[in-house]
Amino acid sequence: MIDKVQQFLRRWRQIVGVLALVSVAVSAAAAVPQQSLPGIASAVGDFVRSDRQSDRYPADVRVGRLDPRLRLRRCDHPLQVSYANTQRKVGQIYTSVACEAPVTWRIYVPVAVAAYGDVLVTRNALPRGHRLKAADVQLEKRDLSTLRQGFFSEIKNVQSLQTKRAIAAGHALTPAEVAPVKLVRNGEMVQLVSASRGVQVAARGKALADGAEGHRVRVRNLSSGRVIEGRVVGPGRVEVR
């Protein structure tokens, strides 16, 4: 009977000792200064807004919610914030937040950036191959983070272009949907012009490729039979040296 009592007392002392160690560990962990989660979110928001100050388009910056269970030791130096995915700075992006010394940790914080600007949209539905005019488009404010294939913001940049496919009304034009207007077509007769010292010489030729204004194309001179290269300067006109 005495032996059983002694065994019970020994086990009880062991349990009490373990509980005491756990209590000390918990107290020590609680005593470690913790990094403020609102402070992290504030640093991220300030970084993104500061980076966009020179941007021509105003932006709405919203820092993602941090897990309240996150426990990080307090950083004794300013937090190091940078972009985790540098390819994009609008839409859903990620920032890297790090403490470098003497405590070392790094987390990634999502940020939603909506940038708004005036872009060209079509006034009416346009067929494929339509040459764009100023009356075909108008400026409207759009969320640029949704225009991942690009956009146009000036009418002068689309007036020498034509549609590559049918486009619906109210659609924001992208560079992939338009192409330069072909002023010279493969196999068509063209006028070869050459100006030197104020004297302009013209000849007939046959285009060997399509070409938009400013493009260089190969042309066969019908008088000499030679194939030469020139620059498209207008409908059916190629400037050669």
C-alpha cells in the first residue's frame, strides 16, 4: 500500500513539473513582442500608393486581410516591402513584407489595385476590315486592371488602323484587334517614286508583298525587271532610292 502511494506521489510530481514547464513556455511566448498586423497592412498600402504617385491614372488600393492567428516577432527596423510579382502592378498583385535583422521573417500580402483611366471604346458595332475614323470611337473611363491585353487612349493612334475582326459597340479596343491599313497589296501595280536633288522620277512596278504606311516592301521594276526594296508612302506608292 505504501509503495502505491509513493508511486502516485512520484507521478504527480512529474505531472506538476511538466505543467510548470508548459506554463513557463507559454508565458515566455506571450512576453515576446509581436508585430502589429494592422501595421503590416498600413506599410503595404503606403508602399503601393507611393509607387503609383507618378502614374497618370488614379488607383484604388485595397490590402488583403491578414490571418488574425498570424504571430510574428516584432521587427526592430522598418519593414522591407516590395512587389512579389513585378510583371503586373494593377489587378490582384502580391507584395513581399520582410524583417531582415536581427529577427528574420517574410510573408506575402495580397493587394487589389484598381486603376481608372480614359480609354477608346467603339461607338457602334464595326465589321472586320473597317478602317477606323475618329467618329468610330470615344473616350470612356474604365478599370485598367481588367484590360490585360492593352488599350488605346488617344484617337490619333487608331486612325491609320483597321479592324482584324468584327467588334461590338462599347468595346475597349486592344492592339491585338487592329492592324495597320494595307496601302500596298501583293501582286498589285504600284508607282515607284524617287526624289533626288529636287528631281522626282516615277516608274511602274509590281508589289511582291503587302505593306502599310512606313513599311518596307520588295517591288519589281517593270521597266528593268529588277527587284528592289522601297518604303510605302501612300496608297499604291512606294518610295525607292
